[in-house]
Amino acid sequence: MFIRRSVTAVALLTATLTACGTEPSGRQAAGAGSAQPSESPRPKCAQPAEAPTVPPSPSAPSSAGREQEGDGAPHYGENHAYRMQGSLTPESRAWGEASAGLIRAELERVREEGGAGAYGVYDEQRITAALARLGCGEEHGVYIGNGFYSVHTGDACVSGRVTEDDLTVRVHGAYAEPQPGTGPCVENRGGH
């Protein structure tokens, strides 16, 4: 009886370990640092009418996430892994840049309409409405606060600031552990 239970336990453990990293459709699961979760692709928003031109891949591998900062402490990378961004493929970056252009144009319209409030910051509802015109909503991890905005277009994160004096747009990968309650594109300011 004991041997039968041991054999069953080993068989279950082997089946569990060999199933890691696979999906029912036969596709490989998304790798570590990928901006896409392995369960299902993110919904798309702010998509251009035509596919963007994807630049050729660089010959040298690029480093994912942040470079080591600070005084070079030996465990800096381990201690700040929660702030790491996923890498973007050239295709995801090209789509992200195209989406960023659309987002910039919508946010520029908000600025042209005027009506900035305290400290030159526009009402969050106006920025939310501008992103909604591009099909970006809660399911895209939209976060807006104090002039800052972020959204996951389905291919990449687009984040920046929109104030009376400034409009920035940055394309990047999703964070490994984003700031709780904000969506995948906001850097975690805390720690563990």
C-alpha cells in the first residue's frame, strides 16, 4: 500500500513539473520579463489603422529592465527586482510607439482646449475621456493621477505626464510588480 502511494505521488509530481511552461494550445508560455501574461493576451486599445513598420532586430542583445543604479551594492538587482520592467520585442515596441502617437494627439487636444486646474493639472475625467476615445479603459490598466497617466495598449505600456506646461509620452514594458491598485504600467514605489 505504501509503495503504491509513493508511485502515485511521484507520477503526479512528474506530471505537474513537466506541464510547467506549456499551454493547452501548444504555444510556449510567455517568458520571464515578457510584457504579455501567459493566460491570455491583453485587450488592445489605441491601435493605428495600419500596421507600423518594425525595425530590424539589433545584432547585440539588449538588457531587459533597469541597469544597476546607486553605489553598486552587491544585491541591488535582487532588492529592486519588483521594479523591473518586461522587455519589449521590436514588434511590440513598434506597435507601442504607434499607439503612443495616437495617445499624444488625443492628450494634445485636451491641452489645446485649456482649463487646467491647480498646478497646471487637467481634471482626471478629461484625460480618462481622451483615452476612452481611443478605446482605452479600465481593462487596459488605465491609471491617472496628478497629471500622470499610464495605459497598457495590449502591446506595450504608454505612460507620461499631461499638464498645462508639459506633455510627455514614454513606451515601456509592464512592471514585474506594479504599484498596487494602479495597473501594470506604474512603477512600484514601495518594497517588500
